[in-house]
Amino acid sequence: MNLSEISRLSEDQAREYFEQIRWPHGPICPHCGSVESKKLEGKAHRSGLYKCSGCGGQFTATINTIMEDSHLPVRTWLMAFSILCSAKKGISALQLQRQLGLGSYRSAWHLAHRIRHAMDREPLKGLLGAAGGTVEVDEMFVGGKPRKTSQCANPWRSEPPQGQSEKNPGCRFGRAWRPRKSAGRI
């Protein structure tokens, strides 16, 4: 889902979407690991509350996540995930506050830091750089509008790749992995 689709969701729809992501095969009790649970509904219960049939504990999809004990709605969290993950060069807490319409800078700062902390933990930590370190990714566009050239052929110029002409620019990606440098400690 992109940001425009997430922004159209109601809070209940956003919670259901997050539950589908967190529990693709149904809810699992974070206390005992049981898959047998019952959704509590009615005026006395908040939305998204489950009761485990094994241990009798109550839980929601946000328990044991970075969203636990947060007063922000799940919809706001999902929009923040989308904004931070799609930003090319990162995003400041002040910009996040403006885009999400949060009341305070402090809320946006904590929100951004929790998401960044979650991206640094397993299972996401080892996806790009297996042994740690930094992975740098960049993009460039090859091709474009043809330039005027002299009558003699340029010996340094190579032919465009097969299936691509100068009138048909293509996007190229590059990736470089830098191992972690050891730092001396005193």
C-alpha cells in the first residue's frame, strides 16, 4: 500500500490491515503462543482486542511492537512507515510532524526514532549487508536527448546497450557494500 491508499483508510481498516501483516495465519497470543483466541466485541471493549483461550490474557496486534503503549492511532503509524520508508534521503521529525499533522514535535521525534530503531533490529538488519557495515545504493538515468556531435566519430563513445537507444533512457542502479571499520577503544 502506498501513502494515498493508507490515508483513505479508517482507523478500523488500518488496524485490520496491520493485523493481516502481523498475523497472516490468524492471531497468536504473545503471552503463551496459542493460536486459539476470540475477538472481543461490544461497547465495553476497544476495537482490535483479543482474548486468548489458552492463558486467558488479553492482547492486541500492537503488543510487543514499537507501537505498544503509544497513544497515536495505527493509521498514523502506517502513514509514518510509508513516509519514512519511501523517503530517498531520510526525513526529519519536523517534516514528519507537518505531514502527519501531529500536535507536537516530541511525538514526531519519538515516532521517527522508534521506526528507525525497528529498521536496525533483526530480521531487517542482515538483509543487505550480511556481515554488518554500510550498503550504499544510487541510481542514474542513461540515455536522454541526443547531443550535436562533430563529423568525426568519437572513439571514446560506446554504443548503447542492446534494446536501448539514446532516445529511450533507462534507469540503472548501483550498490556498494562497505565493511564495518574497526575502531579502537580506550
